[in-house]
Amino acid sequence: MTEDEFWGHIAASRPDPLDPDAQVDRLTARLAKLPPDDILDFQAHWDRAAARAERWDLWGAAYLIRGGCSDDGFHYFRCWLLLQGREAYEAAVADPDTLADMAGPRPMAEAGGVAGAYAWLAATGTAPDGGHEAFYEALDARHPGPWPSPPLGDDWDHDDAAEMRRRFPRLAAIYLGDDPED
């Protein structure tokens, strides 16, 4: 599966109106119709894209948008970001402040990262009990790691409103308001 095909599956699974849980269900059903190796390729693209977005600047933006962001919360945020599609993902990776274009409730897609696993289980007829281990073994056999993580970049105090305003002026205007003392 090419990267273009990967993004095409994400785009084709978008429901109207947008609902991350419904999109994950649609994506899982769509992927389950593919050959198992294509599903593994999809998951490898997903994992690489999620790793590429694992940076302090995106974490800071997620922290601002969500009003705080734990490790798990940042994982769910990156899943949500991937489900927004290639254009939104690439824009946010280049400049997290572009997330202001998608302002709304605290974005997350808890099940986003498991669409490939559930699709592979369905496509191979593997029972969910213990099947996830088989999925990850198959994924590692087809796409051996380790995959290097990109540098995280500079960390800073995500509770520092002045720093958030400096780094993310558009997001700060939405989520912190106009009070520079926030």
C-alpha cells in the first residue's frame, strides 16, 4: 500500500457529520475487506505518521486545545489528527497553530490507532482473545522495527500562558481568550 492509498482510505472513511468514533468504525470495515498484508501496510503508515507527529510543539498545541494533555491524551489527539486527513495532518506537523482552523471541542479519537488491528483480525479470522499479539507479530514480520522516532524538539512549560501565546497566537486567541494574564 502506498502512502497515497493510506491517506485515501482515511479520506474515504470520513462520515458527514464528522464523528471520530464513526470514522474509526468505517475505516475498520473498509480495511477488513483488504488482503491482510495491505492492512499491515496501512498500520505501518499509521504508526510512522503518528510517530512523526510525536513532538513537543504538537503536544503543546494539544495541551492548549484540550486544557491539559497526558501521554494517553496526546496519543488520542494524534489519532484524531490522522483522521482529519493528509492536508490537515501535514499542515499541523508544519505549523501546529494551523489547528486553529479546526477549532472545536477537545479532539481525540481513542480507538483511532486500532482500526488496522481490528481489520486484520476480521480479515484473517483471528479471534480477538490473544489475536492482538498475532497482529503485532505479523506487523513486525512485515515491517521490522525499530523505527527511529524524530526529535521531539524543545520542551517548555505548557502551563505558561505567555509562552503558549507566543508559540500559538491563533490557538491561544481561541482557547485562552484575550486576557494576557491567563
